[in-house]
Amino acid sequence: MAAIADRPTATANGPLVGTDGPVRAAPVDDIQRQRAFVDQLSRDPATLSGNVETIAHLVTESCARLLGVERVSVWFFNESETELHCIDEYHLSTDGHSCGTMLRQDALEPEFRALKSSLYVDANDPLTDPRTSGYVETYVKPNHITSMLDVVIRFGGRNLGALCFEHVDTPHEWQQHEIDFGCMVGSQLSLLLERRELRRTEDARRQIQQQLEDAQELDALKSHFLANVSHELRTPLTLLLGPVEDLIANEQNPPTEWQKEHLATIHHGALRLLKHVNALLDFVRAEAGRLQAHFEPTDLVALTTQLVGFFESTATNAGVDLRLEVEPIAERAYVDREMWEKIVLNLISNALKFTHQGEIVTSLRVEDDRFVLTVRDTGIGIPPEAIPHIFERFYRVPGAQGRTAEGAGIGLALALELVRLHKGTISVESYPGSGSTFRVEIPRGHAHLPRERVHHLSRELTPRQRPPLIEEAHAWIAPRPTTTEAVTNGKAAATRAGAEERPRILVADDNGEMRAYLARLLSAKYDVETVADGFEALRAARTRAPALVLSDVMMPRLDGIGLLRGLRASPSTSTVPVVLVSARAGEEAAVEALAIGADDYVSKPFSARELLARVATHIELARMRRQATESALKDVFLGIAAHELRTPLTSLKLRIQLARRELQQTRDLRGAMQRLDGADRSIARLDGLALELLSVSAIQSGKLALTKERVDLAAICRDAANEESDVSGRTLSLELPEGPVEALVDRERITEVVKHLLSNAFKYSPGDSPVRLVLQDLGAEAAIQVHDHGPGIPREELPHLFGRFYRVPGIEVQTGSRVGLGLGLYISKAIVEQHGGRIEVTSTRARGSSFVVTLPRGG
């Protein structure tokens, strides 16, 4: 690009004059054709279509022919005006079009600056013009360009692009009529582009308006549908609640205790459903302006105190301090009592749902011309991005960890509508992790209310039953002494008295009534343990693997899907059958659950008989799989055990025969004694194998007994090291504290553990590599460490390392037997855990392994 030229101006009586003086006149026919093209450009159907490529194609070819220029191109800036993109380039000599070239400002700073600061840039000699230095070598010379004219396309202060004219081979000095023509075409291009943007904006506005109208129509249809459904649901609910209440209250033929439990479950469930139906109906009516309020003078302090009192026992069971702070208010507030009840109950239940510890404080006072109710909690808080949506219908904060995952998301939306009917306001202030404060303000007096809705006769407050919302909140919190609930009956008690142990089912559901129902349903045939969420379920399953897990999908902290993945990731629970229960019905939901590893999927509502049948089927299948696996393991074990036992037995038999022969024939006592020493070693090995088998039997039967005494762990490590070193013929590095390290342990069992670890280290590490045995005094604990320089253990094998009969595949034995029973680490882990300790392993491929046994030293 070239030097900047000022826009030429017309004199009163002469031709156009530029910065270099008078210019040569152009032929009149050429100028008329050029002006005709500019005029036609604004009306051409191709340009009015708004298609950028079509317009650029037309302009480049026409301009090249009208001015006799070899190259004409149209370039557009990007949004930041840091790049120029070629939309179309026409070559007169070849009658061809091309596009796609891109120029960047950081490489051509002078050229970009010139374009952005002038109307046009002309370069009669681009080879010598300093402002074209950026692309002389890369573009001007290779393409034999002799002169350039760049006209800026600009509109409303924005640089849209450039229209570029280039002569090739023949020198050319740009004439004023050529520059004027280029500027006029550039102006038309800017107008066309702006017109296109205006059309796009108008089209977008119309589209948004149509979408808004469609959404409003859809909302109206949804509201109408929800209102109709709510009305229809109230009839069967009435027919359900009435007979159930009659059966419960029947004094002539009272129900049995078992019947009372089931009737109470039906009654509570129907009340909860009625609560949701009423809330939905109220919301739809309020949104449509059809909710009729009945404003009457009310003792707001007394009413609010009564409502807060409904939550006292529930809050106590939840471990949350519920407080009420009110000022004496003599003036009565004009409110609709039922609406005020729903406002207060929704706010407090919402606070209780998301407050796991701390307090919930409800306060009521008068501020200026308003009654002010605040509900402040120390719960999980609300993220800043969620606060603008918190009062929207059906909105639920993503990832919020409440006491339950249940809820329709209309409680706060309904509260907002009810507050608005009182001509009041509701707001929230919240910080994640610090809790939330909801503030409701309603005007004093009644001048602001519709006159026909105000009633000046005041009714006295009367005692009433707990609303369904309180019952629902109470179901979130089940008082229990531990994190899990053990549910048993007479048959379960019999199992502890010596009867055959029944399968144990772990039930996870965040609804207390559902947990109780499933426990009653299953406890006739199974021992049942219930927990409130997936986190507790995972912890309970890892502590003691159940026969089956029955879990809801929607739960706080950890949902059913997360629980399933956690169970499958742990070797101890990876094969436990998992049945998911969810309110999501349909084939897709079931397929999704089964695809991630669930054994079965049950949709709510479900048949009790069907659920029992599915549970029984999966427990039986798991039992059959376990038996098949154990049978296969027994076959493998018997083969290995036979091999391991035959080796020392063969050696023992041979040594005894040789010793007898030497005594009978040669009377060589020394040789005979050596043979008998070898026999002793074979007997010791047999004794060790027998001890392993006895230990496994004790572990499997739960009868692994310990005889604890206060012993010196250093002495145990020293004796075990000497014995294993003699057996293997290997030396090891023994690192012990200077003084004794006493602990309350079973001497023989801990010695067995140390021997297993040393034997393993010798077996899988080269004979010339060191093995270290280290004892550390950690105060209340002691740590025994065994380090080797063997091949290491693959990371994926570490979770299975302490399994029964397990041997790491692909690891070559360096010394000793190449078979082994595969019980040493299994036994060691059981012994250590029986002492209340832990055993851990770290390993790096080709660099060895480290086993660490940590034991409590006792009082």
C-alpha cells in the first residue's frame, strides 16, 4: 500500500485538484459508464440480496473492466480490525476469481494504520513507497505490481474493509476520476453492507419477538394444563385419603399394628402428594392472576410463632438450632393467613433442607412502614450465578447438596407470587458456605390492598394439625444413633443366636418414609441396613460388603450413579449386585442405568412383589456366581497345594532314606545328621504351609484369634530376619531403633506377617539386590517396612494384591518356589487389621516395592 492522499476537492470553475496539482481529464464516456455502474449497484437484485460473496464477485469484475485494471479485490476486516480477509479477487487477463488470502496487522502495521486513518491509499510506485515495505518482497515484486489503490470501506466510524485496485507490469499514475470512482464504489459497498446488517438485526428482532410470543403461549398452555391436572388429581386423592383416615380411626374394628404402619405410610404419602398438588395449583392461579386473597387483621407474631413451632422437633432431630426472634407488635397486619403460612413454611423448610449444622433464625419486626420477616440460616449458601434465578419456577440450584434431592422447584416461586399479592417484596442475600438470608417485606395497613379483598373482622388463631410440608421435612431427617440404621425382626435375631445367616441388603434413599417402607418389605427374608445417601452407602458397603445394594438414583451428596461407580471401582464391592430405583420411567432411563454397570433398574411406583422377585433373583445369581468362582478357586488351590506339599514331602522322604542308608552301611553319623537337618527344613516348610491353611480357615470362619502380650517388635523383626535369611541364603539390611519398641500384639501372628513380607521380597527380587527391613517408633504406633528392588507391581494390580490366591501375572520368581499358595499377603492383611492396624504398598515398575505395616502399640 502507498502514501495517504487527502480527498480531492472541486474548484468553482475547474477540474478536480489533488495534492499534486491538476490532473488530466478523463474521457466523458468512461466517466458516464462508471457513474452508471455505481447507480446500478445500489439497485442490482444481486446486491440487494445481501450475499457478500455475490456482491464482491460483481464489484471486482466490473471495476476491473471499467478501469482496465489487472487485479481488483474486496477485503473485509474481522471484528477487532486486526485481520483482513480477501472475499474475492478478479484477474482481468485470465478472467478468473480467487479468494481466501489473509493479512495480519502485527505483520503489516504501517499498511493497516494507513487504511484506518484515511479515505484511500494510493501508491503510484509501491516499490519505493515506505508504507508498502511490509509486503514488497513477499507480494509486490513476485506479482509484478506497478501501482496500487486501496479505497477504505467505512460506515458509521467503523472500518469494514477495503477495495483494492492493482496494475501489473505497466507503470500507472492514478487519475482523480479513477480515485473518485473507487471511493464511490466503496461508499456503495459500505451502504450495502450496513443495509444487510440492518436487515439481519430486524430479522433477529422479529425472530426473538416470535419466540417470546411462542414462549408466552406455551407458558399459558402449560399453566392451563397444570391447573387441569391439579384439579383432576385432587379427586382421586380425596377418595384415597378419606377411606384411609376412616380405617385408621375405626374403633369398632381397629387395624392391627402391621396394618397401622402400612396405613400410616399410605396416609403420609397421599398428604405429600396433596401438598404438591395444592402448591402447583396455587402457583398456577397466582401466575394467572386468579388466586383470590382474603386479607384480614392478624396477630402476625402469634401466627409466625405457631408456624415456627411446627419445625421444633424436626430441627432437633436434625441437630440444627431453630430460634425465633420477634419484637412485641401491637399492630395487626393485613394478610391472607393461609398465604402467610405458605410463605413462612416454604422459607423455613428450604432453610432446613440446605442447613446440615448450625442454626436457623426466624425474625419478625416492624421497620418504618413495613413488616419485615427474615429467615437466616448457616447452610450451604447459594452461588452468585444462581441468585438471579432462585425465585424462578422449577429452578433448582445445580449441584446443591441438600438433605434430599426431592422437590419440584416451585416453593420459592410460589412464595414470590404470594408476597406480590400482598404488594410486598422478597429478596435473598447469600454466600456459598456461609448460609442465606431471605427477607420478606409487606406494607403496613391496608390502603395498598384491593378494597374488595380486605375484611376488617379479625378471627382468633386456633390450634391446628401439622401441615403436610412439616411431615415432608420430617421425612428428610430420621433420628438414628449411628450413620446407618439396622432393621431386623425376630428372624434376624435368630441368626445371631446361631441360625443360618441371612443375606444382608443395603438400602440407600434420602426419604425416611421410603427407607422405612423398603426395610419393612425386605426384612421378612433379609437383614436390612438403611442409609440416607450414597456417601453413607459407599462407606457402609466398604466396611462390610452386602449381598445386594438397593439405591435411589436422586440423592444428596452422592447420588445413585456415583454410588454405583464407587462400588464398581473397589475390589471388595465390585461384584456386589446393585439395583437402582428411580422416578425416571421409560426404556432410555433403564438402558442408561444398565450401561454404567447396574444389575437392574426399577421405576417408581413399583410393585412390592416385583421388587422382591428381582431382589431374590439377583441375590441368587450372585450366590451362584460366588459358588462357581469359589469352586474354581478351590480346584486351582488344591492343585497348587498338592504341588507345594509334594515338594517338601519328596525331599523329606529322600533325606530320611539317605540318612538310614548311611547309618546302616557306613555308620557315617555326620552325613546322617546333615540329612536329618535337611529333613528338619522340609518339616518346617510343611509346618509353614499347614499354618497358612489353618490361618485361612480361621479368617474365613471369622475365628482368627489373637493372644496379645506386650512384646518387643525389634526382637520379632530380628528373629524373623535371621530365620528367613537362613532359609533363603540371602542377606538383608536390618534397621532397628536403639531401644526396644514395645507393643501389645500377638507375637506369633506378627512374626508370621514379617516372615511373609520378607519371603515375598526375597522371592521376587534378584539374589544380588538388597532387601531392607526397617522398624520405626511413631509414638502411639509402630511401622514395620520391607523394601525390595524387584520388578515392581503394575498399578492396575495393586487393588487385587491382598486377595486370596492372588498372584501378580507376568512377574517372574527370582528364588524359591515358582508356584506358591498365594495366601501370604491375604493372611498378613487379615492379621494386621485384626490388630487394628493397616498394611499398605507402594511400587514402581523396575524399581521395586515397599510394604508398610502400621500397628497401634496399645496402652
